Amino acid sequence: MLLSLQADRAIVAEKDAQISELEAQIAVLEEAISVLRAAKKPAEDRLNSLKYPVLTLPNEITSEIFQHYLPIYPEPPEFFEDPSPTKLVQICRQWRELALATPALWRAMDLRQISSSDLAHLWLERSGCLPLSIRGTDAKGLFHTFSASIPHCSRWEYLHLALDTSSSLKAVDAAMPLLRTLSLVINRRGRSVTSPHRFQDVPLLRSVVLDCHSPTADVVLPWSQLTSLTLRCNYSREIPSILRQMSNLVHCTLSIWDRYGNGPDSDVQLLRLETLVFKDDNETDVAVFKHLVTPALVCLELRESFLCFKGFGAAIAPHGGVVESLGAFISKSGCQLRELRITKASVPQEIYRSAFPSISMINCFKTAVPHLQ
């Protein structure tokens, strides 16, 4: 037994010696590897900087590039497709961290593109404290995505809503101190509205686009502070009362569906109006146009047939009396037009230029063209 113990001790001693030798070799190899890695790193960094030079840019510059990749604010980006901030967070870890830390990438959103209120909450959270551009709807069960933004209405700067009824606005009952531009499309679909929604505490609101059947039945707006109005409605009898309140109106586009409504009983003075566009050419438009007094008007666009309606006040004359009709309006307002656009024109452009030599820019189009605003 003594011999067996001695043999085992000899084996253990031998193996310990071998292990010590191997550990010494490993230590030498690890030190060699460490030296090689240290020597490799500068060359690797140089290669990476050449292969991915954009990653060497300062974060401030990269963040600015990200913002130029998206549509110009307040236009919202896509949620999932290019161009979208969600694409940026998928490129690499560095870009993901930077995109998530740049609130300006997340401040404009079209909530009509998604059906998840969780995703809406996520974008709103990432936008930090910045003013917001929001597009929403209550159609197709998507009101819950828009409602996710309502707690942030104090940050709304641009708001575009397409609603089945103005009743959905009742959920918005708070001040909107940053709101500058409001666009509302309201399709009531025959539903009754108990009372119009009142927009109050909107001190910065200046521009409104309103597309509805009855403006005064659907909303109450601070008309007197607005400088720009695009109004598409069915009930023409409401337009004179609205325009009379708009003492600061500078740009106006009107489209009236009520083809045989009544015009105002007396003239409507818009002393600061500079741009006027009529998108239709029915008798109601003419009735409104005849009673406008716009001494500051410099840009006018309308269809030629607009000036040919009976009862406009022009005598029977060559070219349907359009020159006389237009001259009567300019003379009554005392304005000095600089730009005139006649769409769907049949009278030669030279006739207008000869009749109105003081107007520096006259364009006649045989078809409808984009309006001035």
C-alpha cells in the first residue's frame, strides 16, 4: 500500500508540473494576444472610419441630417415606410440611440396611418416637450389613436382632423395655446349636432381650413383674429356674417356648394384682404363677390364663367361682358391688383391685358390651375 501511495504522489507532482508549464505558456500567449490586439486597434479604427465615415460625424450634425431626411415640418413622415424615423432606429445601435434622443423627429404624426394607440403614445413620448403637428380622424374606428394625443393638446401647433361629426370634438375641452393652423373636414352624414364646438383659448390661431356643411352649426371660431381662411361649405347664408367678423383677414379662398343661395343684404368690407380665390362659379359665388369691398386686394383668381352670370351688373358686351364685370368690381373696391388669374378662359389674354394695363401679371388658363394660396 505504501508503494501505491508513493506512485500516486509522483503522478500528482508530475501533472502539477505539466499544468504549471502550460499555465506559464498560456500567460505568455495571453500577453502576446493582448499586445496584438492593442496593435490592431488603431488600424481597425482607421479602417472603420474609412468604411463608415458618417459614424464619425458629431451627433449634432447627424441629428440635423436626420431631420432633413424627413418631410419638412409640419408635414408628417410615414410611420413605417421611408421616410420615417422608425427606419432610422433600425440602421445601427448608434443611430438608434441618436434618433430616440432627437425629439424633433417625432413631433409630426399622421395618426390615421395606425390602429394602435400604444404606438401613438410612444411617438408622443419621444417628441419630448416640442410643439406638435397632428393629423387624426374618428372614421373607421380610429378615434382612439387620435384621442391618445388629446392629453398633449397644449402642444398642438398644427391640427388636421377629418371627422364624421363635430361631436367628436367634445373630447377636446382644453386650452390650445400653441395652435397656429387648424384644418377641419366634417362630414355630418345627416346627424344632428346639439351645439357647435367652441374653440377657445387659442390665442395664436391665424389660419383655418374648414370643409363642412354648416360652419356656424359645427364650430365657433375666433374669426376676428384669423388672417387666412379656406372655406368650403353648403350654406351660403352664413358666409356674410362670418366675413364681417374677419377684420384681419389677408388670404381667403371660398368654395360654396349652395348654387342658388342668397348673397349678403349689404356690402361686406374686408379692408386687409390681399388674396381672394373663388373655386366655383355658381350664382351664390357671384352674389357674395358682388358685395365684397376689398381695397387692399392685390391677387385675384376666379373662373371666367364666374363673370358671365346674369345679374352681375355688366351690360351686354363683347366677350360676355367679363371685362366690364371685372372692371366694376375693381372700381368699386378701389383696389390696385398686381396679379390676376382667370381659369377656364375663352377670352384671349390680350383682351384682359389691354383692358387692365395697370395689372402687372395677368394669366389666363383654359383649364383649372392650382390657386394662389
